[in-house]
Amino acid sequence: MVGSSSRRMRIQRTTPIPQERGAWASKLEFILTVAGAIVGLGNVWRFPYLCYKNGGGAFFIPYVLYLVTCGIPLFVLEISLGQYTSQGGITCWTKICPLFEGLGYASQMIIVYGSITYIVIIVWAFLYLLSAFSLELPWASCKNAWNTDACMVYDGKNSSLNWTSPLNASSSVMEFWRHRVLHLSTGMESLGGVRWDLALILLLVWIIVYFCIWKGVKSTGKAAYFTATFPYVTLLVLLLRGVTLPGAADGIHYYMYPNVSRLADPQVWMDAGTQIFYSYAICLGYLSSLGSYNNYYNNCYRDSFYLCLLNSGTSFVSGFAIFSVLGHMAREQGVDISVVAESGPGLVFIVYPQAVTLLPWSQFWAVCFFTMIILLGLDSQFVGLESIMTSVTDVFPSVLRRGYRRELLLLALCLFCYLMGLFMITEGGLYIIQLFDHYVCSGATLLFLAICQSVAMGWVYGAERFYENIQDMIGYRPWPMVKYCWLYVTPSICLGTFIFFLIRYSPLRFNNIYVYPWWAYGLGWFLASSSLSLIPITMIYKLYKGKGTIQERLQVACNPADDLPQSQRNPAGHCPLPPSTEGEKSSNNL
């Protein structure tokens, strides 16, 4: 007996104790990490172009409307949900409303797809950055091995030359992008070989990502001190340089000139809505996972408003930095700014590299710009992987919070994403990236998640109940409009926008020319359904595993967990708040 007892004691001593879940070392780490997640490439390469394209200053009307009715309410909901439950993007819904647990699985699946896809943008930026450390920018000359006989360098001295025309000439910048970076094939049917120079850069980026987040929020928060702040330094430098260039005023005029007639186009409103969902990282589980590491009594409501202001403010200021340079570029080339104004990769990898060749110290400005692009992308990559790890660890805490199991799981995830990412850097990789972007990480997918999220919180768990949960955390009643948005406004607007998207749907085309093969469209719809289908599948599974009648199973699947903070202090159930004698004090407490 004594021997067996001593053996049990030795086993107990050698069994690893589950580690603590972790928490932010300071409030600043939380703010910087969330800022890094929501302030990304969309602020720099998408918002300024959408503003110019959709009526300049008039675009702020639908943008602000979507921000107030959808962006801020859902942002507050997700940050508060994570902080209240202290759970990641999956188990936070298990605690609040088990029936909608599939929301968490769907969002994490989308993050995995996005992590595989968008990291390639960082790889391209790294290639440009490394190329900038030379006596002459390689995209500013036609003396390279990849250049064709039709290559020409435009330095702004011959304004009569139309460098964008593909009929008689090819820009050195365009040839660097097409022949050096992409080696673009004729279509998705012929992917070609892997670009091994890009594969090495991709491996380097994944190594950086792994070691910046391998210790959880302890390392992610520390990395955010640099990755979240330095882009603002470079943006400020680019802004100060841009507004002092000849022609900058013309670019800013095109950026901000209000064209109210554009508001009659429904596509303008669709662009405003999708931009809010893109840039605020809504419905992806990021915010819930990051909020879950907060102190319970942290004022997450006030933090959410400040972070939303920071995000939209960054988008607004980025427009001045980008369009001031584009205005100078248009003047130097003697063309209208509409010729040089582009969105997405065209702005980052074609237009802006062309613009820096027209500036003194072009290598310095190229280094500044692509360093900013890399850090903006890395921030989002850090938070995406951290969200996945937080969510999975919270599902299996006793298994993954022992020893180095979390680090090994993260290593396996990074290795898997790296191997899948090799398809994105083949000669036909850009076709796959656009397919993922259109079907998997599109506005329609996020709109559907937003509708389900609003219904789950507003109508199943109860907007008033969650309103009280937030009051319990922050100590005062939030602005009541947020509650009504969860109930009526947000789901209605998201549903209307989602229906409009389906009505206006047209098959994806690459550069509006290349038509994908039928099986590529099938693959796109499969990828989209592979995430969204997890919501109804989880609902059916919950009801199937339940006991009793369908109504009883449904009631159990809609009930929140008993171990939620307010539930433990108020075991009798839902306790109504006393009427406020001073009115809704939201504006005084922001």
C-alpha cells in the first residue's frame, strides 16, 4: 500500500500542470495589438481609391452610416463578448449561445484561408524592399534580364508619351511586376512552377510570424509595440513629403471633391459597407480573442470607440499621403489622375513604385513605403494566427496548455499554411489569390456572418441582457443606440446589402478579361460553403445530440452557460436593472 501510494504521488508530481490562460501585460499592449489587427492594407490601398471612385467627400455619407449602424455596434459586441466570457472566437459563442457555436468555427476557417492567401502580399513587398537596396531601383530601368524589347523608362521628362498604352510600349515598372515578381501564366489551367526565390521569402515571413506569437499574448503584445507604431511613423513621413510635391493639391482635390450624384448608385453604398467589414476585422473572431485577455472590469466600450476612431482616421489620412503623390505623378506624366489612380495590388506594386522613381532619393522613399506595407501585413497576420491559437486552445485547454504543446500546434499550423501558400507563388498563383479573395474573404461572406451574429446576440441571448453584462463590466449604461442596432438596424442593413450583392452577382473575371474555367468557379463556391456551412451543420449536430423534444433541445441549445460572471453572482437568473435617474450617461463616459 505504501509503495502504490508513493508511486501515485510521483505520477502526480511528474504530470504537467496546465498553464494559465494568460493576460495582457498592460492596457497599451491590448490597444496596440487591436490597432495592428484593424489598421491594415485596406486602409492604405483600398479606402483612398474607393473615396475617389465613389464621389470623393460624398462617399463619407454612406461610409459613416455603415460605420455607425454596423461597424461600431459589431465592434463593441465582439470586444465585449470576448472580455465578458474570457474565451476565444469559438468558445465565446458556446458560453453565450451554444446553438450558434458554428459562428466561431466558420470565422476561424476564414482566418486560415486568409492567412494562406494574404501573406503573399507581404512576400511581394519583401521582394520590392530587398530590391530597393541598390544603386538604381530595378523597376526604374530596362537593363535587367526580365525586360523585353518594348520596355521603356518613364522619368516624367516626356509628357507626350503614354506609358500606360500596351500597344507600343511597356513600362519598366509594369515589366518588373509582371516578369520579375509574378511570371504570370496564361490562366489558372496552367499554374506553372513554384517561384523558389519567393518560396524562400515566404519561409522567412512564416518564421518571423511564428517566433513573434509563439508565446501567446506575451510575445504578440511585445511585438505590437514596434509593428503597430512604426507604420504610423512611415505614413507621417510619406504624408509630409507628399503634400510638399508639385501637383499634390490636384491629387487631394480628386480625392476629396464631393460628387453628390454618385450617391444614387447602389454600388457606392455596397462599397462603403464592404470597406467597413474589411477594415474593422468584424466577424472574424479577432476581436473576441483579443478582448478575452482583458481584465473583466476594463472599459472595453470606451476602447472600442477610440479604436474605431483610430481606424477610420488612419484611412482618411492615408488618402492624403497616397493621392498627394499620385497628383504629382499625374502632373509629371501630363495625364489625368484617373489614369494613375488604382486600388489594391495595382496601387502598391505598380503605381506607387512608379511614383517614387520621380522623387529625389527614390531608394529611401521605396524603403519607407514597403516597410510600412510589410508591417501592416505582419500585424494582421500575427493577430489572425493568435486568434486561431486562442480559439483552439480554449476548446481543448487541458490538452494544449501543457508543456510545449501550444508551440508545437502553432508550428504545425504555420508549416501547413506555408505548404499551401506555395500554390499562391506559382506562375498562376495570382489567379488563385483572386479566387480566394472573391469567394472566401469577400464582403458577402462577412455580411452573412454579421447577420447570424446580430440574431444570436440580439434575439437569442438577448440584447438587453448583454447590455447589462457590459454595464456590469464598465460600471455605467452604454449608449442605448448600440442595443437597438443589434436588434434591428444592423441585421436589416446587412441583410439588405447581402441581397443586393446576390442580385448584382456576376462571375469573377481576372482583370475584367480572363474568364475562369467552370471548375474554378466550383472550387470558389466550395471554399465559401466550407466555412459558412459550419453554422447550420453545428446547429443540426447540437439538436441531434440533445435530449427531449425538439422544442426542449432548442431551448437547451439557446441557453447560456451557468458559469458566466453575472450568472454566478445572480444565480436566480436575469435581474433587471434599476431605472436610471440621470438618463443614459453614454456620451459623458466615452
